[in-house]
Amino acid sequence: MATAAATGASISPASSTLVEEPANSMKSVSPPLVGPPGRRSSESARTLPGPAFHRNRSINDRSRSMSATMSPQYRAALEGGRVGRPPVPSAPPGRDSPAPRPRRAPVVYPALLSRVAEAFKARIQLGDRVKDGLTYKDAFDGREAVDTIAYIIKTTDRNLALLLGRALDAQKFFHAVTYDHRLRDSSHDLYQFRTKLPSPFVSGELAHVPHEHEELIKALGQPLINGGGGGGDVSNKESPSPSAEEEESDKKEGSRPDSPTTSVPGTSSPVTRPRAGSVSSDDVPLPTGVFTLLTDCYSPTCTRDQLCYSIACPRRLEQQARLNMKPQRELKKQISRESLGELVEPGTLWIHSVPAEVVASVSDTEKKRQEAINEVIYTERDFVRDMEYLRDCWIKPLRELDIIPAERREDFITQVFWNINDIIAVNTRLRDALNKRQKSYAVVEQIGDVLLEAVPHFHPFVSYGAHQLYGKYEFEKEKSTNPEFARFVEETERRPESRKLELNGYLTKPTTRLARYPLLLEAVLKHTPPDNPDKTALPKAVEIVREFLKAVNTETGKAENRFNLLQLDQQLVFRPGEQVDLRLREEGRELIYKGALKKRGGTQGDGGELMVFLFDHALLMVKPKSKVEQYKVYRRPIPLELLLVSAPDEFATQKPQNNRQKQLLKNAPHAPVIPVKDTKGGFSITFVHLGRKYYQITLWASTYVSQRKWVENIQKQQEVMRERSNVFETITLSEGFFVGVNKVNCAAPFNQGRRAVYGTDDGVYLSNLLEHNREPVKVLALKDVEQVDVLEEYQLLIIVSERQVITFPLDALDPMDPLSGLKRAKRIASHISFFKAGVCVGKTLVCVVKSSPLSSTIKALEPIDQNVRGRSKPTFRKLLQGGNDTLRVFKASPSEFYIPVQSSSIHFLKTRLCIGCTNGFEIVDLETLDTQGLLDPADQSLEFVHKRENLKPLAIYRIENEFLLCYDEFAFYVNKAGWRSRKEFMVYWEGNPTGFALHYPYVLAFEPTFVEIRHVETGAMSQIIQGNNLRCLFADTPPSTTHGANNYYNVYQQGYGYNPYQSVDGSRNSMQSMNGYGAPGPAPPYPNPYVPRPPLGAGRDEILMVSDDRVMRLQMTASARAAVHGH
């Protein structure tokens, strides 16, 4: 180590004297501040202290070791009343704040490196930083590091903070992103914590781990989840400022459990050891040792009231101040800058490589240009030499020696060093071309042509940078599990050829070299005259390199995201019976945001912090398990489609001015109204899981900015999801009209979807959907209208009012007189629960149901054919007014039949009725009245249905030759024989559906807070549409209609034309020829722009729903229709 006189910087900042034994100034940790001049890439890489730095000391070496909690010069000045509290460390070096307030003690005892390291990691702000065009995750710069250390030890002496920081990085607590220099007090130099890549295999059995090469595509060696970056990223994203935190947050938080923690492989850092009782989440070793410059004097006779005999006494300034002695400096203080500056190795300058007369013959500008060109050339030589070092000193011995087991040796070498040989080949050609140009001309005229020929072949850099993360993982894993390989690494890194730079430093050189090309070439370009060919060639080369850099950053981000998700997927621990497949391994899955949020429990032990992960599809809350690389899932993950978030904006300075601001607290276009518990104080965020798994939880962010970031990130991703899964869109038909007692209960479209009737508690309303600005008009003054339907072929309106089934001719609906239509009413039945119209045995039927908890009575009716086609309307009126009935008993069956169970729905099959009741789906033959269950009891695979109580069958749809059965809990397929088919298909509804609709190939389940849309072939969730008090008003897709990819065609037309579910194959759909509900006939003509629609298969495809006072039509988007039909 350099002598004290040589270093100069080892003068104690706490005294005016020089520390004569710098080797002992920091036990086992003091780094040298200067080394022999070297190349720019590694001039300060000589960092490891040797065994000579240890000195055994007795217990009497120093007294009162814990009494000095602040530096002596400030203690003396404070007692003398001459110094106030210093500013936070961002103040200029050496300046004390003039504020006359007493200064606080250091955050921790500053002489213990482990305490300082712990506090440093808890407070340093990590984030994505860019250096030379490359993005580094979870990084911090040197100035921030010095600021934070100065804040922790409460000093304004930046040199002291820098010394302490170097004591930490000497133990590899953190490292430069390029691994090639020590801590510098500079905002241009970036650093990352030493990381331990957590094993994705919780059992620790790494020897039998299958390689996931395809999944872990490529990336820079960046910190990963739970390994130096996990918690650190939290602190970055939690804090609105990159500087040290405010003192108030120190009082509240202290060392946060989620603060980043380091992990240093034991073989590469022999001076570290695990600390018992560490608060770090993964219990990794922290730096150890004593920084003696901040301890008390070692002399047992040293007191505060008399001058110590030792010139190295840390109390010396304090003692001199107390004794009113003038501070004397026996040695002059000189700050060493050698290891902080950019040194140039002798002989690498251009002026030293050419004759003096050549140097004298060129201008100063040309000298600078030649120096810049020379730097490009000699750094290229250095880079190739470094890559050849990897090839010769690492790859070759590993391949030849029996260090790695033979069966995985080649794979290991490939994964760690990837395509280093390709890079060597590309850059060797570039190096040779540049050397040839330099040797040919004393004054190099141009290099742009050489570079333009070489840089288009830099693709290996992208592949290498993208794979680097996985290589680092393989390297660290092998080193921790293979002692022979660990010894080889230690021996190789100690060889002179390594220049004391560890392997990771060389493995990062390809990406850092790529990033350095633009800087080097722009320096040449700066001094290039306009008429030189390089003036046009070099910018082109720089642009090509920048494109490669963008590709490296993109692929690196993807790889790191993929790797982190794989790690997290293996680290999650679910409660028994609550296992959820988050699909974190799926291609394209992304971690959007993460951070720590506090919970305030009402019971003891229910407080603390949760780590919250926002993925591109779900929100996950976990609790880190102490001393284990695992996360315990705290509550069930929330799909973003089912997530409602509320965050009171207590700090808003003004009311929201635009729609986006108004949506800040409610994150959906039609958000459900969920009562949220009142939260007082703090920055609360309430997360609500909608649907069957409903729960809500309130967490607290540490800052207002953090709260806003959470809400905004969730909103943004939910909007992305809505745009990505926009299968159905809503068209508002009426809003703000049906409110209060006029709440809409039911609806039915007719006239090809151009008109609609609505049933309310106050009567029946008619709406012309072509007139968007016109409100619905009351046409019938009735009470408690619970159900409406229109038989267009018979011009009949059927309603249920006060449990009575009543029919009206459509032309009796008079908007001018709601009472006049009542004269044309025909009461069909009383004490009715509901009715259902449909087509069965080739007839249009209306089934009315009287249902009680123990039985159901069903009457099948058919409309009377008034033979009104071609007749004039007066004749039609006369017929109706003549007293003819509108509905009559269906002659093919008895007047009514009885079922000994309560029924809730009726579905029309081709020749039979399917009745949904408490026993499930029952099939009734209308001629014989034979009843049997749809599900065959002999099918053992249907036991889950038979054993389930209170199960409600709600809908049945025919898909190809099978039936999709929709219950209120799940859906599955059966064949015609009632046996389960498609056994791999099973849908468990997220909500509690009250109604269903089918719009092939999607089935829609309506529950009060959202519509759940799933694909009928896969069961996969396609879309969620949120709402409040949602109800399905109308959906008419009877199971007698066959749906499938082979017989589905598009007849969407302009305007309100919709796609009917018509079967093309008449043999599979007996009702193909039916026009609406009646007999075959030509479609009526419609004026432009509405084109006549083909005959309906059996039913109407309009889907109407209501959310509060908003009546909407659901229809497929144009892009979804194009995807379904392949155009």
C-alpha cells in the first residue's frame, strides 16, 4: 500500500494530523486510494486489501468505543457553540449550514461498517439509469452514494464520506456497472449492489435443475428480484426524490424491511460473513469491520479535557477547541485525485507514437483529432485483448480441465460466454483494419470507411447482451455449488493477466464497448473538418451503433423481466387450498410496477408491510418470509379486469379539470359503486376484488407521490387491457331516463333491432333507436312490469304485469294516450312467475309458468295466426277488436302439466322443452309429458354437479352437436346423451351470474358488477365489462339453434343490423327456414341505409343490458368480427 505521505487523502478529517499508519486506519477494509497508472478501462480495479491490512488489537486498544456518535470536530464545535446543524448531504463540500439549530447525531454508529451498510442500503434511491446509451436497472450514481453516506454519518466532509464508501465497496458491497473502478464522487459513474441471483428452485437442489434457456433470453447482469434489486427497486419507486430521504421519514421508517439487501457469494468475498439477526429479507452478509477514523481514540488515557499525545487521535480537534489551542497541521493535507481521474497509459498518446516533426507540422485541432482517432484504435486493441483473455484463460481451461462435469461442460461454457467467439471474430477484423490504417499513415486521414464496413456486422453484440443475464446466473450458481470451479475462479482472477478484474467485469465489456463507440466517434467528429469524408461517414456509423444499442436495451429488458418472473413464480408460497396459477411463465407476461405498501392491522401482529406486484394482468400482494427466498401470498391475486381501486386525493390543490383526472379515483368507464371503508390519515389505497372472490383491503403508501403512482400505473394497465381485449363494445340507448320508480326491469327489441319496448314499475315505454336524442315514450300505464317480449310475426306484445300475462297488439300502443292501449289488452293467465317464447316442434310457443318452492305448473300456448299478411291495417284492427283471442292452448299437449320442483327457466329444444329447476336441467316431451334429467346419472364424471346443493341452472346453448350448460357457478359441455364431453373444458365463473347470453363464439355471463365474456371453445376469459347494478335485459339465443365455426357467417350491415345465429346446414337446424317466429316468408323491405337481413335462424341476436340508469346494447367490435371471420 502507498505510504501515508503519498496518499495524502488519508488525513483524518477529524483532526489536523495525518494518520501515520493508513494500513490500520480501517481494520480489514481500508482501500488504497491510488495505484500505479493504468489504462482507462481498469486503472482503479486494484481494490482488494491483502492480509497485511489486518491487525490484531487488544481490548484496551481503545476506550469508550461507543461514546463517539459524531465526528470529533463537530462535537468540539457544537460544545463551543460555533457550529449549527449541517445541511443534508447535497450541500457543497465543506460548508456548514448557518442555521443555528442543534445538529442531529448520526443515523447509526458510523465506525461500524455493517451498520453503515445497512443504513446505506435502506436509504439509497435505486432506479433505471442510463450510461453511454445503456440502461442499468436498480442503479445509483456516485454523487448520490456520497450524499447518502454523508447524511448517515452527519458530515459535510465529502472526502470522509467517500473514504467510508470505498471501505464498503472494497468488500464488494456494491460495484461499478462496468466493474472497473472504485467509488467516485461523480454523477456520471453508476453503481449497483452486489447481487446474488436467487435460485428459482426453492429446495436448493441445483444440481438437477433443468435449464430454462429458452425462457431466460438474454440480458445485462442486472439486479434481480430479492437479490439486491428487489427491495431497492421499491425504495426507488416509493420515493419522489432521488436524494437522501427527509429526516421525518427516517424517524418513521428507520431501516425498512423491504430495503435492498446484498448477497455476496462466499467464494468471491472472503472478508464477509453472515450476520446473526440481520433484518435483511434474504439474510445476506453485509460488510464487516471498523472504520477507525470515526472511532474514539485507542489510548486509554485520552480524555476530552486534555490534549492526547497521539497525533492520530480522532479527538484532537475537539481537544484543541476545548483548550482554545490553535489547530496545527504537522503534515500538509493533499487530496489524491489519481484514482478519480482518467489516466492515460504512457505510450498510448498519438504524440508519443509519431516523430516530433510530424506533431509540429499539424494544427492543434488536428492534434486533437489524431488523439481521438488514436483512442478509438488503441481501445479497440484493448477490447480484443480482453476478449482473447476470456477465450484463453477461461474458456480453454474450462473445456480442457475436469472442472465442470463432462455431461454439461459445453452447455455451461455456452451459457456463460455465449457468442464471445463471434464478437472476437468481428472485432479482430475491425482491429486489424484500424491498425493497418494507422501504420500506413502517420496522420490518419479517415477511419469512417473502416467503421462503416465493420459496424453493420455488430449483431453478435445484441445477442450477447440479451443473453448475459442468464450467463451470470449460470456462473453464480456453478460457483456456489462446485468448490472446484470456485477455486478455479479465485485462482484465475488472481493471475496477472486478469489485472485484478473479476470475471463479471470482463463479461460486461462487450456491451459497454458497444456503448462507448458513439462517444469515441463523436469525439473524432468534433475535430473533423467539414471537407473530410469522415464528416459524413462517422455519423452514419454512430447511427448504426445506436440502433444496436436500442436493440440491446430492448432485449435486455425482456430477458430481465422474463428471468425475474421465473424467479418470482418459484418463490411464491400459497396458503393451503388457495393455489392460483398466475401464468407468470407465459410469453409476453410483464412486471409493470412493484413496491412496498403498509398495512395497519387492528390486531396484534397484523401490521407491517406487504410487497405488491403489478403485473400486466393481475395484482399480487405478498409477505416476504424471513431468512428464506420466498414470498407468502397474503391475499388472493386480483385480475386487473376485476380490480377496483380507490385512493382519496387529500392533497389535490384543485378539482379535476378533465375526464382523465375525474377517473383517477375510479378506474373504469362504468365502475361499480362499492362502499369503501373510511380511512383517516396517510396515503391510503383501497383494492377491491370484484366477483365471487370478493374482498377489499386498504394499504398505505409512504408518500403522496407513491400513492398517485400506484393508482396511475394500475389505471394505465387497465386501459391497455381494455383496448387489447376489446371484443364487445357498448352502445348507449338511453341514459338518465329510467331512474327512481321508473327503473327499467326488462326490454325487448323488435323491427330488426330498430325499436325497443321497456318494462318498468311505472308502465311500458317505447323507444325508436334511430332517434338517439329522443327519450322513450310511455305507451301503457301498467304497474310492476317484470317481463316483456314481442312476437313480431304476430304483431303481439306480451308482458307480465303484477304477475299477470297480458297481450297487446303492437298497433294499440299509442304514445299520445298510454291508457287507450289498455282497452285492447287480453289477459292470458294470472299468478304467473314468468313466461318464455320460443320455437319448438316447428311451432312458435309461449310457455307460462306458475312456480312455487315445491312445484311448477307450466302451460304451453301458441299465438293465433290471424293471417294478417297482405291485409290492410284496418282489417287487422277489426279482427283484433272482434274479440278473437291472441294465444291459445297448444293442441299437441295437455292444457298444462305439473313438475314437482321449482323451475326458474325454460329453454326450447327442437322437439322438447328443457326446464331449469332446482334439480338441474329437466327434459320434457310435450306430447307424452315424460320428464327426465338432462344429465345421465350413470356418468361418474358429473358427480360434481349431482352433489352440489343450491346450484342454479340458468342457460343451455347448442354448440356444434354438443350442449353448453351454464350454471350460476360453472359451465361445461354435455353430448346429446347427457354425458359430459370436452372434459378438458371447465369454466368457473368469476362472478355470480344472474343471466347469460350467447354471441358465438362468446358466452356472456351477467353479474351485478360486471359482464364476464368467455370463448365457448376454450373457456378463456376474453373481456370484462364493469358496471353497477348490471342486469341482462334481453338475450334471445335458444339452444335449438346450432352454433359453430363451420356454419357461422357474417351478415353485419350498416346501421343497427346484427348478426343472426343462423345455421347454414339445414339438416342440423330444423328451424333454418323460419323467419323470426312465424312461417317462411320474404323479408320486409327496409329503407336505406338499412339493408334487408337474411331470415333469422331462430331468435334475435340483440343483447341489451342496463347499468344503473344506462341502457346499453352489446355488440362485437369491428376488429373482433374481422378476427372471427378471418378478414
